[in-house]
Amino acid sequence: MSEVYFKPAEDIGPEQTQIDQIRTLFPKISPVSEGDIVAVKIHPGELGNTTHVRPVIIKTIVDLIKQAGGIPFITDTTVLYKGKRFNGVDLLYTAGTNGFTLGSMGAPFISADGLNGDDSVSVDIGGEVIDNITVASAIAKADSMIMVSHCKGHPASGFGGAVKNLGMGCLDKAGKTAVHEVAIPSIDIDKCTGCRKCVKTCPWDAISVEDGKARVARDLCHGELSCFGSCNFGAIVPPADAPVKMQERLGEAALGPVKLLPEKIGYINWIFDLTPGCDCFNFSSPAFARDVGITASKDPVAIDKASLDLINDRMQHDSGGCVNNVWGIDPVIHLEFAEKIGAGRMKYDLVRK
Ligand code: SF4
């Protein structure tokens, strides 16, 4: 059983700010040794997103790492979709715009998978569906890592927390493709109007319009599905089993960074602004549940299971719903696969002190 430390949102007030809560939780999960180069893995938010983890939280963690003798840098990886984090330059621009600058943080922001998203270290994980995964170099080569995850909904996994941050957020483009490639869509030609909106959305030139109908080139498609959101006619059809198959891969891929940094990762889940969509969205929708608080653990699976249970308890109390209802997806699947491959344990002991 893994310990998960919890500071509730209800306790926040003049005598106990979120900053105070982070200062209390950090020593319980810190893997930082004197002289460590420490990756602070965050999601800085897509350009336009306003509900990503706040810079002041990350600045607090940076200061705590320095106090522990570590040398911190803040990091994230490039993405598969055509947003403002597609390459290393855009990623730094977006991180800076969203508040994560050297001046504000006291630590530099580094694109973990380099300029083009291909700077990585390959690691054998021996899973049922993924044998080998590519982890972004700056994460793979760090001495230790503090992973700060904003808990929220997600259209593919139902929920995004620490396991998703490991099994997707720590990978280079090839690694992300290995998780997404089970989601290559087909086109419902009866619904397709040939408007070409999906063509403009795809960064991989995988969609063309011929004879007035869209076509997907399977050899070019990375399965990132930004085309799905772009189509106003419901003509882009992902495989029905994509949410389950992607979660299987996501859960297994989480072992990559864990295996490269054994006993050297501490996890903090920030359970505020529980938006249905993830921080890759270039907007922020209203929350589907009230703020819960902050959890911290040395186990990525336990912290996510505890965070999910806390959110579900809150939703049950307030409205009778649960996270599964947000996208019609059971997010526990990716946690089960993460546990099965050895990335962590589902059973936890919630410590509220
Ligand atoms: S966006 Fe939809 S309707 Fe337009 S071309 Fe693509 S699949 Fe067809």
C-alpha cells in the first residue's frame, strides 16, 4: 500500500494557503539529493488555456528544490497536434506567455524532447501492448524529477493526472505516436461535405480531399485526432475501441520514466479547476466539479487513484455524478495497466495530516 498525502481545498484560508500546503507536502515526497539536476515536469497549458497549474505553485516548488540542494529546471515536451507547442520554439514561447519564464520562476524552462520532438532515450518496458518506449532526453537524463499534474478530464483517457503525465507528457513525438496510433480515424463519406477543415488541422498532411470527400492516409496519420474536433459534421470516426486501447498503451508507457528514474520521482496532483478538457485545449471550459485540494505521493498510480476517488466522492456528494460521466470513459483502465506493468500500486493509504 502506498501513502498519499492530502491537503483539502476546504482548509485553504489566510492561515493555510496553497503555497503553505505545497511547503508541507513537498518534504514527504521529495526525491531530491544534494547536487541533483531536477526536472520539474509540468504542463504549461496551450496558448489560450487559463486553467493550467499556476506559475506561483511551480515557483514554490523550484524554491523548495533549491533549498534541498537541487538544481531545478522546468520542462514539458512538444506535442503531436498543430498547436503552439508543436516544436521546441513554440513550446518555450507558450510556456513564457503562460508565466513560466526564467525571471518569474528562478529556473529555466527546457523543451525536454528538443527542437523537433525527437530528442529521446529508448527504454524497454516489456508490456503486453508496448515493448519499448522513447522518453524525452531532458527527463531521462535528469537526476530526479518532481512531477506536477493538473487533474482534469480528458477526451481519450477520461481523466488526466500523474500517469498520463508520465505515459504521454514525458515522451517524445515517436513515443506519443506509439500511444496514439490505435486511434487512426476513418471517414463517414455520407456525412463528409469536403469542406477541408480537417485538412488544415492535421500537422502530418495525413488528410486529403479527393472527389469532394476526405481520405485519411494511414501511413501518415499519428492518431492524435485534432481532426475529430475540427469536423462540424461528425464525419471523422475514431475506432470504437480507441479509448480503451489508448489507455492500455498510456498505462504501460508510464513505466518508461519510472524505470529510468527509479525511486527518484515525487508526484504532486493539483486538483483545482476540474475542466472537462485537458490543458492542451486552447481554451478553458467551466469546471465539472468543485475544487478538491492537493495530493502528493511517491507512487503515480496511487496518487491518481486517490485523486480520482476524492473527485468522485465530491461529485457524489454534490450531484450524484462521477468522472466516468464526463466523457463516457472509465479512466481507471489506464491506472490498471500502469499497475500491471509495475509503475505503481492502486492501493493507497490517504494521510490527511
Ligand atoms: S472537416 Fe469533416 S466534413 Fe470537412 S472535409 Fe474533413 S471530414 Fe469532411
